[in-house]
Amino acid sequence: MERNPSVTVLCSTYNSAKWIDGYLTSINGQLLRDFDIIFVDANSDDGSLKTIKDFDFREGIDARIVECEEKIPIYEAWNMAIKLAKTPYVININTDDRLYPAGLLTYLNYAQAYPSADVLYSSYVVTGNENHTKLLGLRRSFPHNHQILLQACYCGPFPLLKKDSVEEDGLFDPAYTISGDYEMWLRMSKKGRQFVNVLEPLGTYYENPEGMSTNRESDHWQEHVRQDIKLREIYK
């Protein structure tokens, strides 16, 4: 049967050995028959790249790997993958997050129902451990409002994006090392792009206590706050 993929999963990975097995199993278990995935590996040295290379993806999934010679910022990796994608939609899924089996299929059903949507974002469940068994609560999506977006980045960990719209709006800005995704949502919102919220929770988000945007005790947290404040002033 001829493949006709509508979405490409973007995966920026660096030394993700502790959760790459669960991630690959989650991707392989998607109910959507045909889709692409592009891994951008930032010069990992913990064996995770070999795990990806050796993984037996099921029929219908086209996996490509970009091997970088040095560690690159995450938003630069996303931009690299977006440029390589050949599908009308793209979605970033981090290696420490999980999309439910019906995740991609549900997103594309919404995209078909709202063909003018540029950003689709869902409810999701927060988990407190690496294997996603300790569930902490539900974060429910709500309709888009630019003034509310200025107060909080609510588009979630794995929004579905219309590839052409992201490219037309200039891709992610690597200058925002922690808040680059928030900058993109604010930029697209300010330009009048259409945002659609999906009520169903489509996956689990690991609230990593050591993450740059979640560890309030780290130097990264202060930089995160600084970048967010600057963005709210720019896009108000």
C-alpha cells in the first residue's frame, strides 16, 4: 500500500538513554498508520543513538536520523527537522514525554475538521516519574486568547503545527534558549494565526525536576523567567 503521511514527528535527542526505549515504543504504538519521524541527534555519547538506529520501526513509519558533529541547541534542532519534513503537519515530541496511541490520529482528525488551524494543542496528563506511572494531574486545554497566552505558555508539550505557517513565520528563534517555543506561539498569535484546542488529553508530560524550565533552584530558571518577561513585553 502506498504511503501518504500527513505528519512528521520532530525529535531532538541528546544522551536520552534513560527514556529512549519507552519513547520509541510509544512512537511505534501510534494508531495512525503512516507518518514520518526525524531524529536530530546532538552528538550523543551514551548509547541512545545506537538504540534509535537499531530499533525496528513498524511498517508505515519512515524514520530518518540526522547526526550532528557537536551538541546543538534544541530550537536549532527543531528548525533543522522542520526544513527536512515533507508533510503538511509537524509535531515535536520530547524523548521524556509520551503520546497516547491515538494521539497523532486524534490530532489529524481535528486538523481535518479545522483546516485553517495553524496550531493545535491538547489537554495532557502530568507525570512525576521517568516511566510515566505516577500521575500528578490533568492540565486541560482551553480556547486560545492572546491576552491569556501573555500570562502563561499554555500550548502544552506537544502541539501539532502546520509546517507552512511555521516556516512563513520564520521558524523558532534559537536566541531564546529556553523560551523559544513560547516566543513562537506568541509571534504566531500576534500575527493572527489560528489556534485550536483539543479537549482530549493526548499524552503524558514528565515534569522533570532537573529540566531547564522546571527546576526553580537552577540558574536556568532565572534565565527562563527573564526570557518570558521580555517576550511578554514584545508581544503585548
